[in-house]
Amino acid sequence: MADAKSIFPKGEALRSAVRWISRMHDYNLKTLEEAAKRYDLSPVEEEFIVRHFLRTNMKGGVPEGR
């Protein structure tokens, strides 16, 4: 996936990972780690999806602060 990532516009891997996670409808740490590996996310991108999806899941589907 690293070779394909180089042709994506900046942030495309993160957007693809978020779409995949959303289709999975399973917002747990294992799924988020799988998405990070599948889409070759950077550590910062992986941290973003973990914080976003785990926070959303804990707040009953509403991201914290909204």
C-alpha cells in the first residue's frame, strides 16, 4: 500500500480509512488499528482516528464538544 499511497493526494489515505471504518460499523480499537495498517496511516493519522472514533463511540454517536 505504500507505493499506492504516494499517488494519493495528501490526506486521501485518511479519508479512505474513515470511509472503511464507517462501513464496518464496528468502532473498536482492533478495527481502528486494522484501518491504520490497511491504509498505511502515519502515527498522527492513526491517533486521530482512534481519538475521534473512540470518543464518538463513548458519547453515544455524538463527537465530544458538539
